[in-house]
Amino acid sequence: MTKKSWTERYKPAASASTHVLAAAIVWSVAGMMLLIRGVVNLIAIGPRSLWVLPLFLLLGLFKGKFVLTKSASRNVHRIRCRPEGRYCLGGFMTWKAWLLVAGMIMLGRLLRMSPLPPLLVWGIYSAIGAALLMGSLHLWKAWMVVRSEKSAS
């Protein structure tokens, strides 16, 4: 029996199925939070501001379908190609992706503090939320596939 290092012993390693599930949950929760925040703030501006919502939602769905779905697909492929159960739970995203998330959070803060009209700011929030939700659909489908393959074996 080989002796494991303390990092190997106590690391919260997870299966590929768990990694895909974690990615789906994170994308869905972030998307919902951004979409809800955008819509609520657009409503707070006034009912006349809601005319922009369908436009921003369409832009977000377009980005989700043609950009984030590809990103989600690459992420699932990366997760499935790794050895099973060897990576930490946070390993469902690369370090580069985690840095991108931190950057996006900072950009969101800067956007809220910017002199841009609130209609545009909250429309962008709505669009990004819709895009993340659209991309998360791919992750949920992939999780169902990975989970069914795991239970079949």
C-alpha cells in the first residue's frame, strides 16, 4: 500500500459526474442571480423601461447558444478526459476560468459604478444572466448523460 500525502488524503476530490453537476449549478445560480437582478432593476426604473428587456434577452440567448454552449462543451470534455476522482471539487473549472470569474465580478461592479444609463447596465445584466442560463442547459444535459453512464457501469 502506498502512503498518500496529506494533500491527497484530505483533498475534497470528486467524480466527473459531481464536477459537471457543480458546473451546472454554478452557471445556473449565477445566471438566475444576474437575470433577476437585471429585471428587478429594470422594473424599478419604471414600466416604460421594460421595452428593452426582450432585446437584451434575445442578445443573451444568442450569446448563450453560440458562445457559452461551446465553452460548456469544452469544459465537459476536459472533465470527462481526466482520471476519475483525482481532482478537487473546485476543479470543475480551470484556474484560468476561476480568474475569469473574479474578473467578471469586478467588471460587474465597475459597470454598476459607471456613468452608463441604468437602462443599459441592467439590460446587460439581464443579457448575461440569460446567456449563462442558456449555457447551463448544456451542462445539465451533460450531467444527465454522465450520471446515466456511471449508473449503467
